[in-house]
Amino acid sequence: MNLAKGAVVFCCLFYNVSGLEPLALMAIGTAVFAGIYTTLNSYERCDPRWINLNTDALRRDLHRRLYGQHLVSKIVIRQLKSHTKNKASRALLLSFHGGTGTGKNYVSKIVADSMYKNGMKSKFVHLISATKDFPLKQNVPQYKIKLQNLIESSVRSCAQSMFIFDEIDKMPPGVLDVLVPYLDFYEKLDGVDYRRSIFIFLSNTAGTEINKHALSKVRDEITMKDMEEIIKNVLLSRSSGDLYHSPLIYKHLITAYVPFLPLEEVHVRMCIKDHLIENKYYEYRDEIPDYQIQRISYELQYYPSDTKRFSVTGCKRIPEKVAYVMDDDE
């Protein structure tokens, strides 16, 4: 029944018991049904109106808002496009690795924004923090049940659910092993298809090794093949930790290891410009004085001591440094 017909039926029924004029009833009925229609269409649902990967927006935002991560942009776009446009053979698992402030959380937010109408606020996007949700080693059995229940109830509600695991390097060993059946090549488990779901790991693991490799190379010459091998070797050689002896590794269930390179001062300066504009200190990038950017950049630490090529904390501490320097001018 469309809106107009619904309003007419409402009016006729209400007219028989109220004695109101038909035109008045028509206005009331239309308003009532318009309210119902608006409410129903503002309620988030698991359908293409609310969940649909916008590849152009993803590519644009990664290009405009992510600095110094040419490997990340290429592999994230390729993997997400393939997973959502083709019939997935299993769930997608991307494992982000790199040091502090290199953009891991930022990219996960961009991914969510490009796929879900409500972005990170979508009820189908689940952010799991290792330090908040799984802090104690002795509670691993309970954590595994908790995580299993979350995944099963979420995917049963929406096949295109997304799960973002932050700081998995701080997660007790064994918790993530519960993900194995949901990431394997099963059409259905207990009547539920998990193959359209997406999992993203955020980790500092291998950050030191990634940074060492970056120091010895020209940035644009760093290849995905080299970085993937470095990350896997670190994970396999660790004697403890989040993925220690995990079947996620030896069963090859991680779709891609995504390396985040350390940021150079040129990238940090671009982050500074973004924050100056976002916080209304300036309206346009080209009106920001270079000395102002230099003042903020000077507040950050760089390494190694002789060349100061990379930022120790990437872009992570820029918001507080921008506030510190700019508010001092007032």
C-alpha cells in the first residue's frame, strides 16, 4: 500500500467514527503516514541503501587524507573491491601492521565510511579493543565465548558485518583462534553464511622491523612482497603474543598483511595542515604560513638522531601539538 492509498483508507475508517470532514481527515492521515514512512526509512537496515562499497569515495579519501602509504591504498582498495563485487569464497581478513600514528585506525575509519552509510556509528560495524574488552590472560576461555557470541549474533543479523580489532598485539594469546571457522571456506555454519563479513586487525607488531627496512630503502622502491615477508617472519618467530602459534597464520586465513610505513616530515607537515584547517585556525591550506607548520613540527620527535628522517609517533600527537602551539599565540 502506498502513502496516498494508506491515507485514504485511514481517513475513511476514521471518518466513520469521528464525523470529521474528509479533507481534514486526509490531511491528518497523510501526516500520520508520512511520519511512519520517515521513521521506517531512517532506521538502519542491512540492505544496499545502507551498506554499499563506494570505491570512488574510498579511493578519493585514501588519496586525499592518507599520507605516505602507497602500499596501503593499493591493497586495501583492491581487496575490498574484489570481496564486495565478486561472490566471496570466504570472509575477508586484513591485518594492518605498523608503528604508532602511521594511519591504521584512520584507514579502518575510511573503510567503514566508504561502505556503511553511518560509518563507524553503524550498528553493523563493531570496534573491539584488546585492552578494554580482553585485558586479562586468565579469562581467555570467557573471552572466546564472548567473541564467538558477538560474531554469530552480528552476522546472523547482517551478513555484511564488519569487525575491527584494535591493538591485537596486546590481546592474550588464543582469543583470536575462535575466528578460524568464520574465516574458513564454509558456505554456512549452523545455517549462517559468514563469507560476506569483513575483519580488520590493527597491530603494532612488526612495526620495528618495518621501520628498519624503510630506513634502508627509498620509499617508493619498497615492495609489498618484501613487507609481507617481513611481517610474517616476525609473527612466526615470536614466542608469545596475539597470534602466537595461531591457526589463522598456518592455515593461511589472513587475506593480506598490510604494512604501514613510518612517516617522514613531509607527511607530518600535511597532517599538521589538515588539523589546522579542521580546528578553524585557517580556512585554506595555501594561507597557512610555513613558519607555523615548522613550529608545530619542531615539537615532535624524529629519528634516527643523525638524519631525523621519520617521526617517532607519526601523526598521532599532532592534535595536541597544534593546540599547544596555536593556543599559545592567543
